[in-house]
Amino acid sequence: LLCQARPRSDLSIESRRVPVRLSNAAMSELVSIEPLPLRALHLRVRFTEGTLDARPGQYVDVRNLAGDSERVAVIGVHAGGLDLECTDDGGILHGWLDSDAVPGSTLRVAGPFDRPR
């Protein structure tokens, strides 16, 4: 068994080089929050530092300054920002967006991703 193998001489370990993908994240400002059916929320964000190349149908991770995060759907793209849909899954970020977030709040947006978590 390989887990019981013991070397009897010097070893040379080789590995493949895998390019590191830079994190694709941008800081943004919450422009508006609108309620949708089934307690979902429509978020409009404007990029303040950096940008993301996301399309409707993809997903992005949204994080507030307290570190609460959630993966949300991209439902629209506009010049300098995104329209997002945050469903009510009982997450801490949704609760914060629903009760305490105000236009002008800072959010970190990362992605895009092809599927929800």
C-alpha cells in the first residue's frame, strides 16, 4: 500500500506548475435596495474600486464590512455596476440587507461564478 511506503534512498519530488488566478474582486457602493416577491431583494451596486466582468445568469459573492457574505445572482449589468437578486435563505447578509443596509453602504463583490454554492 502506498500509505505504508517508506523511501530507501533520497527522494526527488516534482510537481506541476499551476498558474495562480488573481482574485477578481471589486469594492462597490449600494445604490438601491428594492423588495421582490418571496422576501427576495433587488440590489443595485456601483463599483467604486475595480470592476467585474459578470453577465446575467452568473453569481457573485457579496460581503459587507462586517464580513457577512452570500452568493447572489446577477440579474443585470449597467455601466459601472450590477443588478443583483438576493433570495431569502435565512442568511445573515440577507437579514442585514433587509433591516440595516442603506444606500451608500460599502460592499465587496467577487466573482463571477457559474453556479450558486
